[in-house]
Amino acid sequence: MAQAEELKEEVFLEKLRQLPSERKQEVLDFLEFLDLREKTKGWLEFDEWAMNLAKEKGFSHLTEEDVAQIVCDFRSGR
């Protein structure tokens, strides 16, 4: 399986090498877009999980500032 993946990467790299510079930049831009989209998806899933947890625990009324203050107080031992 790893060998097949390496072959796909080599084909991809060969095609990339054949592109003119401006097209290479477009490919890079697209790859960065895909990476950001994956990261954003993860953030959204985490945000949804956190909101559901807050509702379950009964503290969904707290603001971000409230939470930051609670964490600060906890870390300083108050």
C-alpha cells in the first residue's frame, strides 16, 4: 500500500514539475486552501462539542471573558 502511495506522489510531483510557474502558484494556493478548510472543519467540530458540553453542564450563559477570568483565577490559585 505504501508503495502505491509513493507512486501516486511521484506522479503528482512529475506533473507539478511540468507546470509553468504561475500554475505552480495556483496549485500551492489550492493546497493551502484545502489545509485551511480541514483546520477550520476541526475548529467547528470542537466549537460544537464545547457548546454542547456547556449546555449539558449548565454554564452556557458564561461569556468568553467569564471563562477567561475563571481560568485565570484557577491558575493563580484563587
